[in-house]
Amino acid sequence: MKHTLKMILFLLFTIVSLSYGQVRSNLQLIDIFNMEYVSDPQISPDGTKVIYVRNFKDIMTDKNLSNLWMVNFDGSNNRPLTTGNQNDYYPRWSHDGQKIIFKSNMADDKVKLYMMWIDTKEAVALTNTPKAPGAVSWSYNDTYVAFNMFVPKKHQSIIKMPEKPEGAKWNTPPTYIDNMNYRGDGQGYLKSGSMQLFTLSIDGGTPKQLTFTDFDHGAPIWSLDNKHLYFGANFHKDEELEPLDSEIHQIDISTGSIQPLTKRYGPDYSPVLSPKGTKIAYLGFDDKHQGYQIRRLYVMDSDGSNTTLISKDVDRDIQNITWGNDGKGLYFQYDDKGDTKLAYITLSGKVSVIAENLGGLSLGRPYNDASYSASNNNRFAYTLGGTKHPADLGVASTKSNQRLTALNDDVFSFRNLGAVEELWWESSYDQRKIQGWVVTPPDFDANKKYPMILEIHGGPFASYGSVYSAEIQAYAAAGYVVLYANPRGSTSYGEEFGNLIHHDYPNHDYDDLMSGVDAVIKKGFVDEKNLFVTGGSGGGVLTAWIVGKTNRFKAAVVAKPVINWYSFVLYADGVQFFSKYWFPNKPWEDPAPYLKRSPLSYVGNVTTPTMLLTGEEDYRTPIAESEQFYAALKLENVETAMVRIPAASHGIANKPSNLIAKIASVLAWFDKYKDKE
């Protein structure tokens, strides 16, 4: 009897094992709803615990959701602090490590600022304001918080309508606009008002408004004596025309008096107070109206004197600065050749790397995006990236690094991923070294020939890296080899490389990309007759440019592009920026560069079947750009289609299904023109 039972159990185990082996398959688009990632990890002041945001999706409501989790530094006791289909985010420890504040819409879908006692997990709402608080910081005595928050202001219209008869049904009164910035991507048409500063007791109640100007006030931080706040703001009279001219300011909480601490042409922002309160570190640069300008690290005395450039020898963007506990240097993160690193810089400028492979916050495409936090005793929590998973939680000390979570092991236990290989090549234009990554299908056989997709990043001042991308993996799962790259103009290679496209975009970045395609073809496993190209935003610009320059691609998908620079610089949000930093003159002063660099100018050359894809509420690269190219291609009798993503802004993936819709659209178009085996 025992022998029979053992045989039955063995057979059942064998059947189950074989079943799991048989169901392991390539990634499916529906799997995107099951992908989770870590963001905003916040380590406790004593370095013993980490609170992080665990992001997930709800397939029934098509929402991106998040809860807070807490884990010990050694990886033990990993448990949720909040639960439910809601958005809990932005955790920040009090200085004594006994409480946190965080934001949540748990009560009524309105985002409020909450406080939680760590020992009891009790939480209470501190605010019930019409608008949600922005950036929040604790006072050093842990009795107050300071934050900035949008305060509406009634916009006066000069249009006076006559009084309508009682019971009459007239149209809504006309909207009167006289601001330069009147709409923003992801925000729609902007309400009148500005970000003002507030303080609030942790006992709750009514926030005290400290500022009443017509300008936006940046994230506030406290002085050590809790009597002042420091913040960045652009108070210049020509602020609308000079978007990058902010200064660091100090405000006296008791009197409301404000004084600037910096004074130069260029942005100064993100102030951080030293442990003894005697110095302020901040980011900025001297504005030279270049398309790409390195963000540098400065330190000054807390009264604004003795400013010193600390990072003069660091040819990379300094991000996310935090003082070391001894006040002798600062921690920061930076992107270097597609990898995000956590480092320490002394006040004399010496840099040492603490951790690498930060990232994983861009689920859709493989952008470098990461965050970290530091304790008072040289411990760190960070988002750990990698090509095989979205962001997980990593921790580090001066002795070691450790991965604490594996949020997607459940999904990837039965899904195969494409392998990612780093690749360098020389540009045919000037032999510069260009970096990219080749992703092969999960069942890859080097002796076979595969169709290939060139996928191009946006920005253009941005960078791809060795991080996970659901979009790229979906293309690989569909049987395509994928090349993604960082052509000239990309960040993470230094200021000179980034500015190779200054007043010259798009142009020779085309040569960089074509050389990359040739480099992959030389490997022998790509079908040269089945090449495809796509990209979004700046990548959409380059895709539209490519099909106007060559017919080597079987089909193209141009996502959220700029097609006509003349219209774009007058129609995108932030109109004061693009014509000033990306072109030598305004379009009516010198139209030639706008025409020369517009893909629309080369539409007569296009023979490649081309799809246009844009969110209908995109105000960064408005859908009118896509519509112009669509109409032009139709007039040229080129095979074309237009895909409009309803209620989507420039980011498109404000809903999980939008990301799926984008990927499905690209694959449908390419599969339509791909040679069938």
C-alpha cells in the first residue's frame, strides 16, 4: 500500500513538473498587467529598515497602483505597511526614525498627506486640501512639515458677456488666455495659479501659507534651527521668457521675508543643507543656450557666500544629491554609458563609486531612470536595475551590495525573456564610438535569419541602458531581433557628445543608427530584407527622418513625433524653450533651419509604409504633428495609417492598456509587411 502511494505521488509530481515545463512560453502582452517594480526606496536614519513603494497594476480597472512596504536592511521581515487598490507613495522618514509621512488616495480618491507611526502602523491624514501637497520635508525637531502646493488664482477676463435671460441655455462662456504657458502635457489646459510654500504641524489642522507671489516655488527644505526654509524659484520679471534662470532663496518663516542666495544667469535648484547647517549644496549650470547642458554640483555657505563648483571634473549630469553625515562630501547618482551609478564626491571633487546597475523605473522602454536614499551611517537603498527584471530593491554599505526583492520571479518563472547583449560600433560619419544593445528572441538560433527592429529613444537628450524593457522584450517575444542605441546627442557620454546635435538635429545621428544596423547585420542572423524601424518622441523624429532618407526598411512606426519644427516650437508646451535652445533664431527670423531639419521636408522621398501613433491629449508633441505627416503621406500615395490613443498624453502609458495598445499597434503594422516564411 505504501509502495502504491509513493508511485502515485511520484507520477503526480512528474505530471505537474512536465506541465510546468510545457506551459513555459514567450512573454505575452497581457503579462504587462502582472509586472511590478520598486520605486522611491527610503532607508531609515539609522540604516536598519527600508520603506519602498511597490507598484502594481489592476487589470479590471486599468490603473497603475502602489502600496508601501517595509523590510529590514538584511532582507528579513519584508511586509506591507499599506494595502488596497490605491496609490500610496512618497514615504519620508522623520529625523528620529519613529514616523513617516506619505501621500495616498486611500480614503476618497483625493490625494492627501498622511503620517504613520512606525511602531503601531497607525496612520492619520494631515491634510484635506483641494490640491495635493507637492514636495514635503520634515523640520529638524520633527514637529512640522513644509511643502509646496498649487494655489489657484482667479483669472480675470476682459470679455464681458451680457446677462442671459432667465432659463436661457447658452454655451459655456469663452475662455480668455493671456499666459505664455497655457497648457501642459499630462495636465491639459492649465488653471491660473502657482506653487506656494506652506508649513503644517504634525498635529494636523490648517496649513499656513508662507508665500503669495505670482511665481512657482520649488521644493522647500528646513534650516537647522527650524526658523527658515530654502527653496529654488525663478522670480525674474522675464521669467516666462527665461525658463532656466532660477535662484536659491531663503524665507524667514516668522516674517515671510525672502532673500536670494544665488545670482547668475542659469538655473540653481535642489538645495540640500549640510549636517551642521553651515553649507548648502545645490545643482545648476551657467546657461549658454545649448541644447544639452551638464547639471553640476555647487556648495556655498548657508548665507549664500563662498560658492564653489565641486563637480568641475565630472563630465556627467549630477542627480539626487545627499550630504554625507560628516559633512565632508555628498552622495549622488549619475548616468555613465548606459549605466546608472551611485557615487560619493568629496568637497575637493574626488569621486568614488558605491554601487552600479541602478535603474528599472522605466517599465515600457529601456531608459536610465533610478533613485536611492542614504542613512546616517553609510548605508543605502536603491532601485536595482538589470535587463532581466524591472526595478527591485537593492541595499549597499561600504562593504557589500545585496538584492532584497525579486518582485517578478512569479511571472518570469513561466515566461522566457530575450537575451540582451551590449554592442559598440563606429559611426560611418566620423568613426565615433556608439553604444547599443541587441536583444534576441527567447528561442534564438544563431544559424537562423530573423527580422530586425531598430527602436530609437526620445529626448533627444536622454539615454537607454542595460535595463529591463517590457516593450523591447515584447518585440523579441514576437520573433524580432531588436537594436536599441544611444546615438550622438544622447546623455551619459559627456557634454561634448550630447551637443554634437546642437542646432543640428536630426542629422548625423542618422549615420550612427544606420552604422548600428549594419553592425548587427554583420553578425549573420538578421534578414536584411526584413528590417523595421520605430521610435517615440525624439525617436519618432528620427524614424520619420530615416524613411525620408532611405528605403531599406520594410515598414516604420513613427510614434508621437515632431514633423514640422516651425509649427512644433509654437504649439508644444513650453514654447519659450525650444526655439531658444534648439534653434539659433525664431522661425520667422530664420526659417531655413526649421525647414531643413523637418522630416516633412523629405516626405516626397518616402516609399516606406509608415504608421503614425500618438496620444490624443499629447501637448508635448501634439497630435497635429502626426496629422500633418499622415496627410502628406496620403497625398504622396504612400501606404500609411494613423493610430490615436484616446485620453493619452505624451507618456502614453498613463494606463497599462495604453502601453499594450502601443506595442500591439507596432507589431500589427510590422507583421503586415514582414515577409512570411
